[in-house]
Amino acid sequence: MKRLTTLIFAAIIAVTLSAPAWAQSTTGANTQAKTQAKKDAKEDKKDAKKKKQADKKAKKDAKKQATKK
């Protein structure tokens, strides 16, 4: 019985001391990759928006040129 009590007590202490280590985030590189992916996606959206605006302006200018002739 004494051996079982010692084993249970040791297990409780081990879990108690390990809990802070489990709570820490170990995904620093993963977080940076996600942040970079978000930035890349945002830049892609900006580029797409600029391209769409440029196409719209080119179409408008072409329409102006067609009506002048």
C-alpha cells in the first residue's frame, strides 16, 4: 500500500510540474509562417484590386478614344 501511495503522489507531482511547460506555446515558427501567409494574401488582394482598377481605367480611356474619333 505504501508503494502505491508513493507512486500516486509522484505522479501528481510530475503532472503539477509539467503543466506550465504544456501551457507554453511552442509554435513560434508556425505563427510567423501564418503571419507571413496573411501578409502575402493581403498583398495579393491589393495587387488584384490595382489590376482591376487599371483595367477599368484602360477600358474607360479606350471608350473615350473611341468616342473622339
